[in-house]
Amino acid sequence: MGHRRPTPEHDTAERVTPVEVFFDVVFVLTITQLTHALEADLTWAGLSRTVLIFGLLWYLYTGYAWLTNHVPPRRTTAKLLLLAGMASFLLTAVALPAALADTGLIFAIGYLAVVVVHLIMFMRSDARAGALRLAPYNLGAALLILAASALDGPAVPALWAAAVLAQAVLPYLLPRHSWLRVAATFHLGPAHFVERHGLLVIVALGESVVAIGMGIPTDQVTAARAGAILLALALPAALWWIYFADTRPAETALAEATFADRSRMAARAYVLPHFLLLLGVIPTAADLQATVAHPDQPATPGAALALGGGVALYLTGISAVRRALRLPISLTRPTAALAVLATVPVGVTLPATVQLATVTAVLVLMLVADARWPWPHVGRLTRASVGP
């Protein structure tokens, strides 16, 4: 990795703007819809649908983070285009519960508009060469979803899977025809980029907090439920702490890379790894609502696996981010991931709150271990804080 510190581009965003935060409101609805749909169908089929839908949407959500990094929405035209993208995302979010069935056409139209707005805005930046390399994959995925809306049966999930592969995998399998050959055209501003993805993580964790209080009548808030509510809040708080302990090292690692290397590092760290950790939040949130609603009852096998597996997936994503950014990976991360997976039998045999308490305790112990025995970071990160 080169250590030449790049000079900042005058068009690159330095910090997240208010309109970008407003844009993320749609991400709240997306996560909420996916959480409720998975809670209603905690099966492998339900999880598969969640992976397909979120896999398709996440690629463009993170694509808009790259976009606003290059085209800061300061001018009226940029703000209006971003709001048009927000409206298009809203259509997909509203159509989510039945996106593979009855509302497929609404979802497809919204998604096609999202892709078109993204391309139009990127053409206004100095990264248009990279955007043009990605345009066929994004437009191809949107057209596959549009085709799926006209069909039914097994062809629908097959076309959705093809869309996800075409958009998120094919560019890496065909490097001569992807943005990898023109990676240096993406002049990322590290501070904005890290902050932008951090906001999306906060939105997702916020959904898990919302899920805690959803569906519980106020006249049924007993002492046991009140205790479960407080315990349930400790879990997303721990997940928040784990993620934001790494944001400063991540920002510095990106800042010390050359332009081309920075873009490749960012793609490796903020596309698939963040998809994994955000995907982990969705089943975790679904389980939290069920646990608070029935704190004295054992969890169903699906709910117990949603909690243990969701948190393990989150920790796996965190480790993948560190690996992509060439930061050391503490053994506490994989150890904690295995430990929370091992709590699944606890959830199905004892009250669900026992599994929740055990998973939270594992995360707290991991954070304590990292704080007591800090590990060195690369480059200039010699004394990075373990806290957010």
C-alpha cells in the first residue's frame, strides 16, 4: 500500500450534509419492512427472501454513499435529484413485503428510477468513467427485476438472484469491464465516506431499538417485561459500541492510501462486509421484539437462531471490514461470534431473556477484553481508542 497522502479534491465531500441524513429516512423504512417480514416468517425461506431483497437494495444504498461523496448535494439541482432518488427508494420500501409477488411491478419501477438517478448524478462528477463501467451492471439488474415482475413461480426468485449476481458479483469477475480498471477516478473523502456508512449502521441499529417497543400494549408492561426491555436495549448498544470503536482507525487507513488503493479498499470494506453486518441486524431486531413480547417463554428455534446467528453475522462483518482495511483483527471477534452461536440451545430450552442476557454478556466481555489489552493498529494508528 502506498503511503502518499493524497491532496483532497475540491468537489469531494468532507462531511455528511443534512439532506443526506434526510435521505436515510427511507433506509429506516426498508429495514423496518424487512424486519417485520422476517419476524412473520422466521424460516429459511423467509431468510432467503430477506437476503435477496436486501442484497439488491444494499448495493445501491452504498452506491449513493459513493455518489454524494463525489457530488455533494449543495446546489439545488443536486438536492432535487437526490430527493428524486429518495422518492424512488421509498417506492421500493413500500413494496417490500410482497416485492417478489403482488407488488413486484411497483418495486421494479422504483428500483429502475433509483438506478437512473444514480447514473445521472454520477455523470456530473469526475468519476464518470467508473460510473459508466458500472452502469451496464446496474441497469441490467434493474431490467431483470422488471422482467421478474411480469412472471410468477420459480422464475421470480431466479431472476432476482441473477440481478444480485449481475450487479454485485459480475463486476469483480470481469475486471476488464468494471470500475476496477479506473478505480483512481473515485477520489473518496475518507471522513465523509466513513461517517456516511456509520449513519446507515445507526439507522439499522435504531430499527432494533424500535422493535423492542413495537407491539406491546402499555397496559401489559409488567416488571418482567420492563426488565426485558432494558436488557434488550443493552444488545444494540453493545453492537453500536463495537462498530464505532473502529471508525477512527478506518478513516485513517483510508486517508493514508493512494487514490486507486483507497477506492479498492473502500469497495472491499463497505460493500460485502457491511452487507453482512447490516443483514445480521435484521434477524436480531426480529428476535428482540419476540423476546420482549414473551420474556418468560423459550424462543422458537427460528427466533433463537435469529439472535445468535444475527449477532455472529454482525461480528463476522466487523472482522471483514478490518481485514479489508488492513487493520489487525483481534481474536476476540471470531471467539465472540462462535460463543453467541453457541447460545442457540439456551434460547430454545430456557426463557428467551436468558439467551439475550448471555449474548449481551459475551459482547460486553469482548469489549472489556479489547479495552484492557489494546492491539496495535497500522500506520499512524498507534494509540487508537477502543471506545467510539
